[in-house]
Amino acid sequence: MTRLEKYVCATYICLAVALGGVLGYFKFAVYDISKASAMQKDENENVSEAKENEINVPTGFVPIKAELTAYCNCAICSEQWGSQTAMQTHTRVGVVATPKEISLGSKLFIPDLKKFKEDCLFDVEDRGGAVKIKSDGTYIIDVWLPTHEQVKEFGRKKTIVYLLK
Ligand SMILES: [Zn+2]
């Protein structure tokens, strides 16, 4: 090889290495950008999901820490009272019993009970022996359900309810 040939050859090798490096860099950079944008998209999706799950509490309702239990018209749950409420109305889906600190006729918004009542609005029309405010300030609220099976399945739920003031 002549000196010129050696020089050209070396230049080509240098160029090839440099080009390879540049290509490699771009590939990495592009991969990184697409990964970053994919992550960005993920985050956005999570945000919109969270927004969908977000409860729109109607205006005028204030939050109360509560523990929900359930009752029905049966003798175990309602003794001799059956379907008669403390407000002289009849039990139905949407009726709840609360401690006396919440007056009869009040409205509660209970997002956790959406599957029982689509609009989550409940009428305070009943009272009960086990329905009270616990020492930590939690309101025990009894939710009326059609069958004792559902009452048993319901168990106890800690949640936030909203009282219309
Ligand atoms: Zn019952």
C-alpha cells in the first residue's frame, strides 16, 4: 500500500467508526424518546382514570367519617318495627338510620353505596340501638337493604359519607 492508500483506508475506518457511533447514538436517543413518551402517555392515562373514579360530591355536602352497617325488615334486624321507620315512613332502598345528631329528613351522599343506589343519595329516616357516634368520632350508619342475605354480605365498611348542611 502506498502512503495515500493507507491514509484513505485509515480515514474510511475512522468514518465508519464515527458513523457507527452516531447511528448508535441516534438509535438510543430515539428509543429513549419513545420510551419517555410512552411513560408520559401512561401517566396521562392514570390521571384520566383517577379523574373518572373521582367522586363529584354535590355542593353543600360536608364529609363525615362513618362506619356503615346494614339492616333489613326482619325480626333480627328490626325487631317488631318491620318496615316502619322512626320517621313513620316505610323502609326502602335509600333509607338509612343514623345517630340522633343527624336529624331525620336529612340527606346523605354516600359514594361507597353507588351499587345500591345510582345517585348515591340517601334519606335519614330511621334510628337504631347500635347506631351511634363512636368515641373516635366515627358515625355508625345503618343502611337499609331488601334481604337479610344482603345484610350479612354487606358486613361493615369504613368510609366517608357527606351530609347536606
Ligand atoms: Zn335482617
